[in-house]
Amino acid sequence: MEINDHEFAKLVRKYQSTISSVCFMYASDKEEVDSLVQEALIRIWQGLPKFNGDSDLKTWIWRVTINSCLNVIAKEKREKEKEKDFGDMLDTSSPEDSQQMEVLHNRIRQLKPFDRAIILLWLEDMSYDEIGQIVGISVKNVSMRLVRIREQLKKMN
């Protein structure tokens, strides 16, 4: 579905309450609602050319908005896990930052090449889906491998 800026603004006005309502259910404050709405609108704008009318437009907007919110939440969760998993090795308040980074790099270098690729992509904030597409494995497999890799890294000397 091709759409120009004016038509998109009209579409946003028409479905603004739907989009805002969905985002409100996933947010804890107004700033977060606004951020989720903005992300959803970006996803809707990007996805409109691929919308082929198999479903009602409102249904499609609901789906895109929900998926957008879930993706943002999943990304935030991954970032929190990263901070927790590597927090002890990457304490940026200490003067030994470069030494801690060296320890982490040395541990990553000890991993098998495939595992090293996965952890490096994860550290670059790529989603499990993106990692899976790049290395050619399922999202579930990415998740399982990352759990094992993080455990390996914690146990290394």
C-alpha cells in the first residue's frame, strides 16, 4: 500500500486512539507511552508498503503496534540482562576499566568461533531474530546458546 505524508497523517489521526491505547497498556509513564507510540508509528510507516490488504487495516495496525511494543520491551529486558551479566566485569566507575575490558575480550576470544559471533552480535544490541538471521539459526536456538555462552563466560578464569 503506497501512501504519501498527507495520507499517513490522516491515517494516524484516524487510528491515534487505538495506537495510544495499546502503547498505554505497555508503558509505566507518559514519556514511555510517547516513546512507544513513536516507535509504533515508525513501524507502521515502514510496513505500509508491504500491507497487502489480507486483513482489515485496523487489525494490521493493532498487530504492528503490539509487536512494536513487545519488541521495545524485549530489547530493554536484554539490555538489563546484559548489565547484570557483565556488570561485575564492566564496572565503569572503577579505574580498572581497561583491565576489565581486556578480561572480557580474552574470555570472548576463548569461545568457539560460532559462539563468539553470537555473543558479539548480542553485545551490539541486535535482536535474537537478527542474530538468528545472520548466523542461520532459529530465535529459540539463539536464546539457548546465549544462556550457555554467558554461563561459560562467567566460569572462565
